[in-house]
Amino acid sequence: MTTGALWHEKYMWWDTRHAGVFIPASGWIEPDEHAENPRTKRRLKNLLDATGLSEQLQWIRPRAATTEELCRVHDRSYLDRMKELSDANGGDAGELTPFGPGGYEIAALAAGGAIAAAEAVRDQVVDNAYAIIRPPGHHAERDQGRGFCMLNNVAVAARHLRAGGLARVAIVDWDVHHGNGTQQAFYDDPSVLTISLHQDGYYPHDSGFAGETGEGDGVGTNINVPLPPGTGTGGYEYAFDTVVVPALERFRPEFVFVASGFDSSALDPLGRQMLHSEGYRRLTRRMLDVAASTAQGRLLCVHEGGYSAGYVPFCGLAVFEELSGIRTEADDPFLDFLSAMSGQDMAAHQKEVVDGLAALVDDVPTP
């Protein structure tokens, strides 16, 4: 297998200003490092280098998304406003999305990076790929940024593939937060299947419910899997086997994206789920298998959230290893501890939730 990887140093220069976790520093909040900072992504890239895996990947050069490409997802007036703020002293893209001067250009490079990686997989330059990009994108809506996201990277890349001739595209989002922006972009579009697994009722509080299944021609092509807080690897695997994989097999996409957030891990400060690196490895294996059977193996993971600087690198390495079929000498030093924690086995109430969502698969349109 040839696995592609995409990275640019400028991604690390996206400036989220000072904050208390994610609330801007002011009043009683002492200035500190924002939760969405470069360390998790940089340390993942460093671990790939240190293990030697970087040398066995095919690196893809990113480029900036054009205004025309971005307008397939976002309003032109929103893009113009972000460019004006970026050219001045930065600002906030809408809700909890601070950025510094030049931020628009970095966000456009991230969206363009997702496009470049998608093209490489589509054109069989590589068998699959992982794009380590920043800022994240799945919360960004048509006319506003939300949750650290200015531009919706995966949605822009998916629209690009559709404009290039692919008939059916699927997006699976395993970030701990609901992919509200991606849902909005394709809610009435029968050609794109969107599936979001997320912690129930977390962020955004007003979206991600099981009853949100699409509208108009898109009915049945949006699936939300809101999992109870504390769901571990067993619950996630059951959700994939019961809902995600059957939905993909029914839809039969020509290309599969994974919106790859590592904030569902047991050590993430902004999530309350229990995944460990081996869990992400197993989910990746399921995605590889279903992509092979439905999409000629076309699979692209695009980085989203994940805020544990110590643990994101090992979760990311597990995904890279599974994509490439190459096991490095690096062992996850946290795995024995995390896998032994109570909560890794699926609980009865988690199974009940997933079983209640299984019927959604029947409404997914077939080719």
C-alpha cells in the first residue's frame, strides 16, 4: 500500500490567541494557551519522523483553495469578511473561532490541502492518505465559523470531487463533537452521505440529534450517532458494525472521507469518551475494508480536533500504521493503562442507543 500524507508548517502558524481553555482571556480569565494550539499536530508529525514512518509515506504538496472552490460551501460575503479581518488584525470567525493576522490564508491552505490529498487518492497517485491540517473544519457553517473552524475542509474537498465527476461521496466523522457544518452543507444533497459519531449533547448543543436525517432529496443521507458520555472502544466498534459500515455498504460511495478527530480519546481534555489508540486502529481497519468493497479503496482521513498533546500522537500513529500496513517499533505507552480502565466494554445503555439507530440504515438511498 502507498499511503499519502499532507502537512505544511504554515498550519502550525494559525493563531488562536490567548484563552482559558477555549474562552478568550479577559476579566477573571488569566491569559493562557488556547486548547486548539499547534502542539498536538506538531507532535504527531514529530512522532511520524522519529519512528521513521515519515520516510515510507508519499508526501503531498498542499495548495490554497480558490475563492470559487470555497464558494461551493461558503457564502462569498462570509469569505470577504474573513479576508478583511485577516488583512487587519484578525478577529473571530463567528463563535469560538479566534484567529490572528493572515489567518484566512492559512485556513484556505488547509481547505486546499484537503483538496490536494483528495485528488491524489482519487487519481490513484496513492492508495489512501491522511492530511494533517489546521485549523479544523467540520463546525464551519455556510456563513459563520464555529468551534475553532473557519472553513469546512472536508466539505470543500467533497464538493470538489463532486464537481470533478464523482457521483457519490461519503463522510464519516469520528470527532467527539457533532459535525454540524458538514451536516448543513449536504443536508438536502442525495449524493453525499454524512455520518457523525459524537458525544451526545456536547457541542453544538443544538444539533447532532438522531432525528436529523436530511431534507428534500437528501432525506436518509444524514446519520447522527449521538453516543452517551463514557462510551469506550467496545461501544464505538458496535456503532460502526451496526450503523456506519452497513450504511456505507448500502450507499456505495465512490470516495470515503474520515473527519479524523482524536478528542474521543480517554485522555482528551475536551471530551468525555474512552477511545484508545487501538480503538482508532480498529475503526481505521473497518474504514479500509468498507472503502475497499465500495469505493475502490479510496479513503482519505482529514485531521479535525484532538487536544491531548501527549496522546494525540499515538492515536494518529495508529491510524497511519493501519492505513499504510506498516507497524513501527513505537508502542503506545498509555495503552495498557487505558485498555484496563472500566468503561472500555460496551455497556447495556450504549447498546440500546445504537440498536435504536440501526433503522436509519434502511432509509439510506441505494445507487
